[in-house]
Amino acid sequence: MNYAELAPPYIRAIAPYQPGKPISELERELGISGIVKLASNENPLGCSPLAMKAMQEALKTIALYPDGNGFELKEALFKRYGVEHARIVLGNGSNDMLELAARAFLTVGDKAVYSDHAFAVYPLATQAVGATGVSVPAINFGHDLKAMLQAAVAQQAKLVFIANPNNPTGTFLSAAALLDFLRALPANILVVLDEAYNEYLPHENRYDSVAWLEEFPNLIVSRTFSKAYGLAGLRVGYAFAHAQVADMLNRVRQPFNVNSVAQAAAVAALQDEDFVRRTNELNRRGMEQITQGLRRLGLEYIPSYGNFVSFRIGDGTRMYRRLLELGVIVRPIAGYDMPDHLRVSIGTENENERFLSVLQQALEESK
């Protein structure tokens, strides 16, 4: 018997998300050591010392179930952003927020709109509930909000996913552009504004999307502690939304989806503004180092507002493999319809230099 046939057709049709392999696994496969991983947009500084201390303290009660309501983390978010507990949803990373939105509001026959070259979880979350994804062609690898608005209205979509900055392209939408989109969109279409890389935005590009919740009850703002806060291994994210929307998300949320260690670390991480500042400074210097190096090598890249940059390399799969053999992991993005690009995360100064050095070597070999 083919047990796959017991699953609905839309589940069988899913192409699973392919995460990057861990360093240890690749070192075993390739028989090399000292690999530098610049593939998953992780924080090269690690995490806040305050968060580390909080994790160690939380281990003392690890035999107990976590607070299923996440009171302390919600209180910390309330103190930071002024959003009431009833409008906060906690998730197992911000991926969880995206999937909760799809599970709560989409079903077979419904439609969700997103951009070409946008985060792979949007179509996966949509398809997993039997809904139909509508991918809108991008402009210069970024969201075409005008076309997305037209598609959402014409297709009678229920949900729109917007990433700002976008992964894997790093493109950015201004506050003015987003506000124009939200004001033109019918109120019965929900918008998930995915701000996983929000903390990396330069000060001159920052905007207060949380304040927009008062004007737009159809808005869901999704964020994560995985990137700038350095808690990727703990998987903790959150969303702000209208109380009625948050209530629906919480109805499909698993009761203990954020573990106690993650909650404690996130509360502490929010307090460590110095760590986030150092993270931003390192990222700014590293971005300049990487982009200068790419220019020196004559390679095109997409200007990025995140902690990564995507660059055109020709045969992305072949170059990815060669860089891997030389001890540097980057991210192939053919699955985003960008087979001639690779994405590299910003690392430490030494890691960035190692990447540029092996990239130059690989390019010279290919001549």
C-alpha cells in the first residue's frame, strides 16, 4: 500500500523546505574541518550574555511545563511596545506565526498573495492548508505592491504575505509605500507583515509598524528573536494583531509551542539593547566588507537591508559546491527562482574575509 495516498493531494504536492545542513554534518560528509557557515543568517556574535544567564536559570525548572500563555514574555513585549497581552501571539519562531495565520484563516479554495523571490514558507504554509498561492512578479527582486494589491483584489484573496526586509533578496519597502498599500487594501483581506530582519534596518529607514495596528485591524506584524537577538536555536517569535485576529491565531496554536528556556532567554534578550547595538555595528561593517569585496571581484549584488546579501554568480549550484569544498557554506537560492545567485550571511570580519578569499579562488579556477 502507498500510504502517501492517504494524505490530501495538496499535501502530497508539497516540496518540503530544505534547511541548510549543520557544520558537523558537512564536515563528516566532506572529510574536512574548520568550515565557516554563512548560510542561515545567524548572528555571528551569538546571543546576549543576559539571555545566556537567563537560560541557565531556567534549566532549574526544566522538568515543569512552560507557561502556555507566556505571561512574562508578553509582559516584556508590552513594556517595550505598548501592545496589550490580548493582542500578542507567541510562536515557535516567526515561521510558526506564518503557519498559524494560514491555518487560522485559510482553507481549501481560499487564496493567499505573496511576491516572487519571497520567503519560501509563504507558499508552503498556504499549500499545507489546501489554499492556493498567488505569486506576483517582482520588481528588481523586490515586492511590487501595486501589482500585489491588484492581485489580492482580483483574486478575492484572504491573506497577503509581505516580507520587509525580504529574504533572500534583502530588498526594502518604505513606510510610505506600505501605508499606501494598507490604505488601499480592502479591510477584509489580512496582511502578514513579516519583519524577521526589522532590527537590522538602518535608523533612517526604520518605521513604527506597531503603531499602524490602530489604523489597520487587518494587519499582523510578525517578528523573531532568531536573527538580531541570536536565539535561532531556541525558536521563539511573536506577532502583534487585533485582539480578534490574535484570538484566532491562539486557537490553532499548540499550548506549549514556546519552551520555558526560550521564553526566559527572550525576556532577557529584550533588555540587552547594548548587544543589539553591537550586532548592528558588526553587521554594518561586515556588509560594507562583503559588498566592497563583491565589487572588487566584478560581481553584481542586490543591495540588502538585512544581515545577508545575494549576488549573481552564474551557475549557483556549481559555485555553491565549490565554495563548500573550500570550507565556506553559503546558501543556494535556485528554489527562489534565482539559480544564478547565491546568498551569503554577514559574519565576523575574519569569516567575511575567508569567504571573499575562497570566492576569488573559485572564480579564478572557473576561468
